[in-house]
Amino acid sequence: MIQKYRQELVQLLAQMRPAALMDAFLQDLLTPVEFDDIAMRWQIVKQLARGVPQREIAKNLGVSIATITRGSRELQDKKGGFRQVLNSTK
């Protein structure tokens, strides 16, 4: 059942325009901390993809090495979402 709900949410997000509507929706859907965490995770992944060392990322963004390591593991999956999005934005 939850998979059905996840698919519905993903399809809704994929169709949502303009960006301001997406922002308003995410602000209502997520707590401020959750929204900030997601935004920070994306910054971590972008820096990892550019080859920035984990310790430098930790210093730049004020996050723990453990947080960065999780992003690094996900980024290593060549078929994963992070890698696909990064490849599509080049």
C-alpha cells in the first residue's frame, strides 16, 4: 500500500510547475528541518561529485563525516538517483 502512495507522490512532484508551487508544496509537506536536511544532502552530493574531499565538505557545510559517507555510498551506485540526476544536469 505505501508503495502506491510513494508512486503517487513521485508522479505529482514530477509534474509540478512552476518551481514556486513545488517550493510551497514542499514547505507544507516537510518540517523546516526536513527541508533543510534534504537541501543539505543535495549540496553534499554535488560536492562529492566534483571530487571535493569529505573532510573539506564537512568543514564547508558544517556536517558530520557520517552524513557525507552516506551520500558518498549512494553516489557510488551508477544507476542510483543521485548519479542519474547529476548526469542529466551536465
